[in-house]
Amino acid sequence: MTSLAVTMKGQVTLKRDLLQHLGIKPGERIEFDKLPGGELRVKAARPTGTIDKFIGRHAGKIKKPLTISEMNEIAASGWAGEE
């Protein structure tokens, strides 16, 4: 079992091997479920966005051609459900 220290701000840093086990990459999110007895379930958060939300969010807003990088950023934020 892995033991981690809690900072004065109440933060915990997960070690690389734990993140790899969860399949988490930099910038991705982690979900926690509270269980009885003071336990937590930790899992990788998976995007829940829809293509309709992605298209609707950007409809009529593009005034100039986009670069591939800009398109990738828009797609990533749309699929992540970010407003």
C-alpha cells in the first residue's frame, strides 16, 4: 500500500506509478467517490461531452480559418464539457 503526505494546504501529490496505473496523463482529471468508513474510490475521469454540444458551442463563432492546433484545443474542450 502506498502512503502519501498531506501538505499544509490539504493537498496530496500522487506518484507517477499510481497515475500510470489509473491511465492518467498530465492535464487529465481524477474523480473520487466517497465510500462508507472513511474510504475513497479513485478513478480516471472520462469525457462525457457529445458531438452536439461541441458543434453547438462553436456554431457561428469562427471568423477566420483555424490552425490544426486551434482545432485540437476546441475539440478537446468541447469533449471535456468545458464552457
